Amino acid sequence: MTDAKREYHHGKTPAAWAGSIIAAVGFAVGALGFVLGPNMALIYTGAVLLLVALIAGVVLRRMGYGQ
């Protein structure tokens, strides 16, 4: 490809994949924090991972890896 922007369709972008994977890990960590008794460290870690997923998706989209 020569300086042409890649075309992605319906959420199959690197930005969507990165955001979704990080968010899934964040939900799993947060849920584990609830299951293991109220383990606040895991719950807060899951919440931080959800924020990281949002930021990563926005940054990657603005870099041209999103739709």
C-alpha cells in the first residue's frame, strides 16, 4: 500500500480489538474481585483497566487505526 488509508469495516479495526480485549480483561479482573470476597484492589484494578481500554481505543482511532 502506498500512503492509502486502509479500509476497515464494522468494528474489525485494531482500535476496536485493542479496546475490546483490554475491556474484557478489566471486567474479568473486576468480577474476580467481587467473587473473592470484596477485594477492593482487584475491583479498582478492573476499573482502571476499563479506563485504559477507553483511552486506548480513542488514541488508536485518532492515529488512524479505527473507523
